[in-house]
Amino acid sequence: MKKLIAASILLSNLAIAQIGIQTANPMASLHVDAGRDNLDKNDLSQDQQSNDFAILKDGSVGIGTIAPKGKLDIESTNSGFVPPRLNNDQRDNIPVGRRPPGTMIYNTQASKLQVNVGTDEIPVWTNLDTSSNTINTSVVFSKTDEQTITHGSSTTKYYPVTFQSTLFSNVPGGFITKKADNTTIALAPGKTYKVEVNMGRLLSSDNNHTWCRIIGDDGEYLSAVSILPNIMDSWWNTFNTMLTFIKVTGAQKTINVSCQKQGAGSVIINHKIAPIVSITIMD
């Protein structure tokens, strides 16, 4: 009877025991101290835990920590997580039953992290690209005053149009900046921009057209439109829009919208309908 009681006590202790490998004071159901630096302490520093492996009684696994906060918790200050690295053929040959939705790999051919967003039977591998905080964000500038433009001279061929008001913007700071002169717009490098201009309504003093252009800081004409005068008692001008795409690399790029009246006379910009500039970041 005494032997039976002793055996029962031993089995009970084993059932609740914590197993330590290279540590005499295990802090989890299974605790491995690979660095042998815990020194039988109960209060372990992060450095001491950095080489530890632990499994808690609920099955949670900690690597670099003895207190995992999820089913798998990896902590490190000098290395990263390296997922399985497979090419397309190896990925597509993962057997059914081992590629459930959410399975993640690193595709060595695409140089991308990929996750299965399909099913185990029919996997759909999608790239895990970092979402940009600028993609499809826009700003709209508008003109608030009338501006008279003439033919120009040998030194001034085009006159910059001012855009005083910001009608809308959800662009993060620093990417699109309208300068204090209200004519120059600065575009930050590393992005592609879609620039759309609607010149509104122009009132011409004669039947000659007006040239308007989107001009870069190097004098390059990025887009142009020839705006016909409002004749035949029509309130509208034809062909008054411009569009261009600008990829900015290396350094900041500045642009402006400038116009020139053809022939003698003048043209009034913003005759009851204001010009606007809309700039969208594409990436």
C-alpha cells in the first residue's frame, strides 16, 4: 500500500512538473536555456531570455521570451524572422493539407512575401506588398481672382497662373507643396504624380486663341492646350484641359501652369469659372 501511495504521488508530481534543459529552475512547462546564463534566477532579464525557448502549459511557444503573448511569440533585437523560401514550382507542389488559407512563404523568384488567400484545395498566392500611405491621395488647388494675360515679350513668353486656394487635400505632408508665390508646386521625389488642369472659363479680347501649358522647373513643356476664344455668344471655351504624368526621381521637381495670349489684346483667366489643378499620387 505504501508503494502504491508513493507511486501515485510521483506520477502526480510528474504531471505538473516543469522540464528544464540547461537550467535548474525552469520557468515554463518546457524551458530551454541555450546560453546557460539564467543562473537559477526567477527574474530573468531580456538578455537572459534572448537565447531561451519556452512552451507554456497552454501550448504557447516563446522564442527569445519565456512569456509568449500568443501561440507563437518571437522576440529578438539582432535577427529577424525568416519564413520558408520556395520558388514557384516548390510552392505549387506543397501538398494538400499543408497549405491552408493564411499559409505564408517567401517566393525567391518574385522576391516577395506571399500568402495563400484561397483554399487548401485551390490556393491563391498573393504578394504581401506594403500599402503606401500616399497611393491615390489628392490635392486640388483653385484660382480665386481674375488674372489678365497678354501676348508676352521676347523675355516673358508665358505668364504663370496663380492658384490661391486649396479646395481639398488628403496628401500626407511634404509630398505636394504649393509655394508662397501661389504659382509654383513642388513634388517630392520617389513618387509618380497625375496632374490634371482645367482652365475654367477664359474671356478673350479677340478671336485669337490662348496657349496654356504645364511647365517643369527645367522649362520642359509637360502638357499643352490651345484654348479657343468664347465666340458666337457661347459661354464655354473648347479644349481647356491638360493632363500629364510625372515620375519624380532623385530630387524634388517643381511645376507651374502658365499661359500666353496669341496675337494682340489680352485674355482674362477665371471669368466666372475658376481654373483648378488636381494632383494625385499614383503610388
